[in-house]
Amino acid sequence: MAHQWQGVLREYADRLDVTEATPIVTLGEGGTPLIPAPALSRRTGADVYVKFEGMNPTGSFKDRGMTMAISKAIEHGAKAVICASTGNTSASAAAYAAHAGIQAVVLVPEGKIALGKLSQAIAHNAELLQVQGTFDDCLDIARELSANYPVHLVNSVNNDRIEGQKTAAFEVVEVLGDAPDFQFIPVGNAGNYTAYTRGYTEELERGITTKLPRMFGFQAAGSAPIVLGHPVKDPETVASAIRIGNPASWELALAARDATNGYFGAIDDESILDAHRILSAEVGIFVEPASAISVAGLLERSEAGVIPAGSKVVLTVTGHGLKDPQWALRVAGGGEVTPTVVPVDTAQIAGVLGLSPSGAA
Ligand code: AN7
């Protein structure tokens, strides 16, 4: 029988706070591919791999943390969970709560989350409220509700989320045999940046690896509080997943940066969409805009001369392109792709394709 991946709580039971008393709620998350990206290696002179987290059950890395957060919530007797979300956390919370048979409540900024993610939360029967404010407003309210009402908070301020998410670093190390030289990652609340740093640090402490990767995190230019050094009141970017003005794990992320000789940078929206096109067209991996910022960050840092030739580089791409697909139809500089319409006529279609007959048979 083929081996079936057991989900991160079972696969890494010895590395997580999971006991006999923990009811394991899993959809088989983790075990995602680490894909060599020769096109990006050629562009940068580095040895580049893409950790494709869109391959998780709900299409984002959030599932690694959600299996842990929902399992622990139920262990503690929770009957309902709550989160604020730019979309992916709510999709994941809704799916895992549905699987466990408990209620999920999700607060999202009105009109600001991708349709695929909204559809997921609704499909999985979450109580979804669109708040007339930003993600940061939603998180403040979710924290207040969880402090005063019987709803268990599953945002990444809950350490169980970070614990589950650190398993992605374990998987990278298993495949590469050591930590990479650089780990590139999108940053919103900086929970995942914190989680990868924790995972790599634990591997070093266990003597499995010889070094920590330099943790390179990227925010969208219109939503770059960590880079600017102050909260952003009205964050704006096409990368709706990381439209976050006051990151919850800000302090932890600065400590992680300092511990790894890391870096935080900002990338403008056009460069994010350019990187999205490169990753789609040259590597064959379809991601949502927030995830493409890892690629944009590598190209920008490579151009700046910071990435030595031959460096081992891992780009984590956090969410699937099918969640927010319309960006693929945008042409660089503006305008939309409209596929050519043709009649049911082989010769005409060959003509449109510029094909000449391949000769007599
Ligand atoms: C695709 O869903 O915050 O820096 O509420 O969906 O750990 O916040 C999503 C974040 C990167 C940033 N890429 O991760 C939410 C939410 C994608 C994301 C991030 C998010 P963090």
C-alpha cells in the first residue's frame, strides 16, 4: 500500500506538544514539495528552491498551524474558535473546525479578501462577518471577544499556530540535508517568519544542521510597518493576504531577524506582479500575489549584490494562485489578457498559431 502522509502532528509528534490526550484534527497538511527552480537559479546565480505551501489542504501554509491550534483548542474543551483574517486563516480555521465538528467565527475586512478564500470560509460553514475596518481592527476585536466570551482565539498570537508552522522548516532541512543559506518569506503578521526561525533554530540545537539560514522577510511597500518602523494605518497592496498595518509578532520577528543576520524589505506592487508572472511562466508554480513577494525579494536582493553565487536559497510561497486568480490576466503595465476567439476550423487555427504544414506524410 502506498505510504500516506499523516499530517504534521503525527509526523512530528516528538517535536510538538502533542500527547495521548490531544485529539488530532488533521486534513493531511504538510509534506509539501520543495521544488528546484532552475529558471530562478539562472537569473540569480544562486541554487534556488521553492517550498510550495499552496499544496496544503486548504491551499495555504495556515493549515500547519491550524491543525495544532484546533487540536489544542478541543483538548482544552473549546466549542467555538474565532479568528481575524485577510482570508487564508479564515479558510483554514473554517475547514479544520468543520472537520472537528465545532463552530468557527471569522472576522474579515469588508471587501478586502480574495473571492476564493471567502468562498472557502462560507463553504466550510463558518460564521463570517465582514467588518467595516482593516485586518488590524478585526484582530483587536477577535482578541477582545476571546478574552471575554467562550470563543478560543486561533490567530498566530496563539503560540500553537507558530508551533505547527515551524514544521515547514523541518521539512526543508530533511530534503536539503542542512539549513539553506537564505530563507525568503512573505511577511504580514510575521508569524510565519517567527515560526521558520524557531524550526531552524531547533534543528541547529539538535545538531541536525550546521547553521541558521539568514531570514529574509518581505512586506508590500504600501503595507510595510516593520520596514518603516511604525504601524501603517491604512495599508494598501494587491497582495491582500499581507495587507496588515500592525503585525502581531512584530517584536518576535525583530528578535528573529537579529538572531539570523536577517533582513526585512519592502516590494512595490508592480514588482510583486512581475515576480508572479516569472514564477508562473518560467517555473510553473501558480501562487497568490502575497506569495510572489518571496520571488520579488530574491530578485531585488540578488540585483543588490547580497546573494553570493551558489548560495542555497529557499523561497517559501505561502498560498495557491487559484485563491485569487485574476492577477494572472493582468498584462505588465496595465490592461487585461483576452484570449483570441477562433472558429471551428483547423486550417484557420493553424494559421492563427503561425503553423505551417509539416510536410507530406
Ligand atoms: C498567502 O489569513 O494573516 O506573516 O489572516 O495568507 O505569518 O502573517 C495571512 C497571512 C503570507 C503572511 N502569505 O504570514 C490571514 C493572514 C499568505 C498569507 C501571509 C499570509 P504572516
